[in-house]
Amino acid sequence: MQFARGKIIYAILAALFVLIEQYAMDRLDVMRLYTRIVDRRSFTLAAQDLQVPRSTATQVIKELETRLGVFEGFQPKLSERSRSSDVLFLANIQPDLQREVRAQLPEARFVALDSMNLWIDIARDSLVSAIESVDCVILNDAELRQLTGKPNLLSAARELLSWNPSGSSPAAGGARGPSVVIAKQGEYGAALITRESFFALPAYPLETVIDPTGAGDTFAGGLVGYIAAHPGMELSDELLRGAMAHATVLASFNVEEFGTERVERLTGQEIAERIDLLREITRFSGSALQLRN
């Protein structure tokens, strides 16, 4: 037992030293960051304690998991009930595993995928193949630009929407190409881009944010869950915009307390009230001023 524990500690230290070089951080600082995250059980609090960006804290742990081979040998096997689902969300994980899960639901009517810059860096070809088999891609705007090489959000989304290779059957879980791109923009909200339209919502305004950890996952889950709750509806612009509003509101509740504390006691009435308020603050009237001759 003691020998096995020593091997685990050695593997963690070896992976941390690789990350030290990647992030140009002092060795002691990276080790402090790792232990502080464990102690505080929050990326945000650990980052605040050590005065580093929260994104750095999150990235260090995600890459640490990857370098330690957390997913090595893992083969996802869905139950028969899960295989019958008509909506699928491929959360952020190694792209090859996303493709394995996707292949187990070939008849799903809507498939969304989330990813991160790590996979763009080290597994881009596999990620592109995974993207080619889904309907919706959810990334932040920096990741969209990194993935496509385009200089701005709109051109990056248009590029991604053009990834529609031929010669593969969607019915077999193969390539069909995304028709929806969701760009997460953190405290500034999110944008929805299709081949025909563009739509954006701000983040719900909050005076106090306690812990943004998991806000992106809550947003993605809310969006996909909203679509799953409307099985008889076509994937229309109206449905997608409603899903965006629902997702935005759920994410706003998530950041109000630590972890899942706030979401666990959330009620349908609270969601409905906040959606009504979001609708009100994004509505405007009036016409353009006439220019003087």
C-alpha cells in the first residue's frame, strides 16, 4: 500500500513539473496551487488565495488529470435506456471518448459537444472528427478562434459551420457537420450562430458572484436539457433562443453559491421569474434617427 501510494505521489509530481514548464510558473507555486485547490475544494477560492487567474487553476488540474492518464483504458458503455435517448450532450472529455459515446446513439436527433483548448492543442484531428458528427458545438470565443484560425467570433463560427464533409452517413453516427455554434463569453453572456442567423444574450446581471466554478457546464446542461424537454419541436431558431435564455438563467443561479448548493434547491418559479426579467432587460423599442441632410 505504501509503495503504491509513493508511485501515485511520484506520478503527480512528475505531471506537475511538466505543467510548471508549460505555464512558466515557479515549481513551488504550482504545487501550492494544486494543494490549495484540494484544501479549498474550489478553483475560484484557490486562485484568489494565490492571486492567479481562475482559468489557470482550472487548466492546471484538467491537464494534470490528462497527463496522469485518468481516462487511460476507460471505455464508456451506455445502458440500453441511455442508448434510446434522442438528445445527447458530449461533455468536455478526450475527443476519442466523445466519438465512442456518439457512436452508441446513432439515431439521436440532437447532439451537442463541449471541449477545451487542451484538446485543440494535443488532439485536434480527433476533436475535428468528433465535431463533424454532432449538431451543436459549445466553446468559448477564444477556443473557437484557436480551433479555426479565424480572427474573430463570427468568422470562426462561420468556418466551423462549413465543416460538413461528405461520404459519411449520419444514421451510422458518422459525419454530418454542426448546424449550431454556441460561443460562451463568461460574464458577457453567450452568442448563438447558425448558417441563417445570429443571436446573443448578456449574462444575467448579478451584484455578487460567489463561485463561477461549473457555470459553463450548467449553461450547456440547461441548453441541451431545454431542447430535450421539447421532443416534438423542430430545431428552430425560436427553440434555440428559448434554450439560450434557459441556459443563461440556470448559469446565473449556479454562481450565487458554492458548488451546486444554489441549484439543488432551485424551483421552477424562480427560473420563470428570472427568464421574464432577462426578457425585459434585453427588449427595446424605437426606430433609427433620421439623419439631417
